[in-house]
Amino acid sequence: MLHDSLGVALDDERIKYASKAGEENIPLDWALGAFILNTAAPTYDNSGESGPRVAGLPLHSVVADALREGQWWIASSRSRNPIIQLLRACIPPSSAVNLHSDAPEDRYLWKIGDAAPSNSFSIATIWDHLHPVGVRVDWFESVWFKGRIPKHDFISWLNSRDRLLTRDRLVSWGLLVPSTCLFCNTYDESRQHLFFDCSYSKEVWYYFTSKTHLSPPLNFEDGVRWLKNPCRDKNVAWILRLAYQASVYSIWKECNTRIHTASSRPASAVLMETKTMLRSHLGPLTLKQRVSNPSDTLLVTWFRVFQ
């Protein structure tokens, strides 16, 4: 599993930790925990000679041996060794060490973030700590919805995050590229202009909104939020979301085609291609719909409203 999923070589030393799962009463979570520990710090071998040499402690030391005059000796170390740096950042206050003769034996505990130390290891908790959930955005329903086309919604997601490499972004990074729009060659290219303001793009996207007699907001962010619920007809709203993503994809594709192949097409050709993609996609979606009246399907709505 580690070789196939994580790309770890079969002769990698870390494999031996995970391979012990199920043997000698070693549970899977502890074996994977050892693998993660040795992945994060592959140069530290706590069972060989390098461990004591790096830490400056005998192999069979206890926690109290790491104290010097009541303080961690490692806190005053000037070593640039990454293991020393890691230990210095992770050790708790020295006051937590019980130096009484009747103190219980040392034991290993897992501490993740601000949570209390625990003797159980959870991969899910580790993952959530390393990859915290981001702030929920108000436009996600316009991008991630049932029946979407994967390559279209990915580009739409990048666009909503303002991560497409439009020319205004390239110029802001100091790249020597023209700033004007590839389509109209009049205004500076930005996300707002390229997908909403440019006359070329309007011919593609506004074709669909004009067919429904709707007027979407002119601002990009407002327009994306508007797509969450553009009208009362569910089929029309569904098709509009698909049409928006298909329009963004086709416009961005045409933009890159002009850059890399020096060939161009009129907006009418891009619109025709977009309509063909949508019509082909609506067929399978219609077959999955459960409606009592055949006139209430997506494909019928397409031919009645958009064709």
C-alpha cells in the first residue's frame, strides 16, 4: 500500500515500520505512526547509534536525564541539526517533569496541536491537523453541484479562486507580457474583463442568459453568487450553471489556443462548440432524471429555452 499509494520505494528503510502491522501484537495505527515519524525525520534513528549521538543522551536515558539545573539542556543548544531544532520546538515546559523518586515510569504519548496528550494515535486527527478545513465560501454551490462536467468545474473553481493566469496577474509578478486582452486588444486583461466585460466573451455567456430573459449581475463575484439560484425553474437554473462553466472553459481554452498556436476563432464558433458540449452532456443527465412528465426533463428544457 505504501509503495503503490505513497510512492515509497520497496527497499526504503521506512517500510519496515509499516510492515510490522499485525505482527507481534503491533496494531496498524502504531505501525503507521512509526512510519510517519520516520518519514518526518528520516535522519533520526532512535534505535541505533545516531539517536544518542544527535540527542546527546545515552540510549537508555529517562526524561529526567535531559534536564540540567531544572531546565532542558537542549533549550540552550546552538546546534543547527534539524532534529535538535524540532525537539526544541516541541518539548513542553521543564516543570512538567516529575523528578520525585516515586514518579511513574516514562511513557510515550501523542500530542497533536492544542489537544491533550493521548496514548492512542489517530491518522484522521493527524490529517485534520496538517490540512485544516478552510473558510467556507458563499459561491461553492455555483461550482460544485450535481451533474457538473469535471474539467469545466475545475477551471471554474480556479477562476473563482482567482488562480487562472490572466495577464494582469502575470504583469503583477513582473513578467514582460502584453497587458491587453487577447480578444478585443483594447482593455487590460483581468478576470472581470476576460469573462464578463469583453465583447467577445459576452457573445458566448450572454447568449444563454438572454434566452431566459434574465439579467445577471455585471460584477464577477456577484455573478457567481447569483448562479446559486438564478431562477425558480430548477431545470433552467441547472442548465445555466452548466452553461456558465462551459463558457468559462471554452473562453479560457480559446485564450490559450491563441497564445500557443497563433490561431483564432470567432465567438460564434466558440458558442457553437459550447452548445454542442452542453447538449451532449444533457442527454445522459436526462436519462437519470425521475420525472412523471417527460416535458419536465433537462433535454426538453434545453430545446424549449436555449436551442
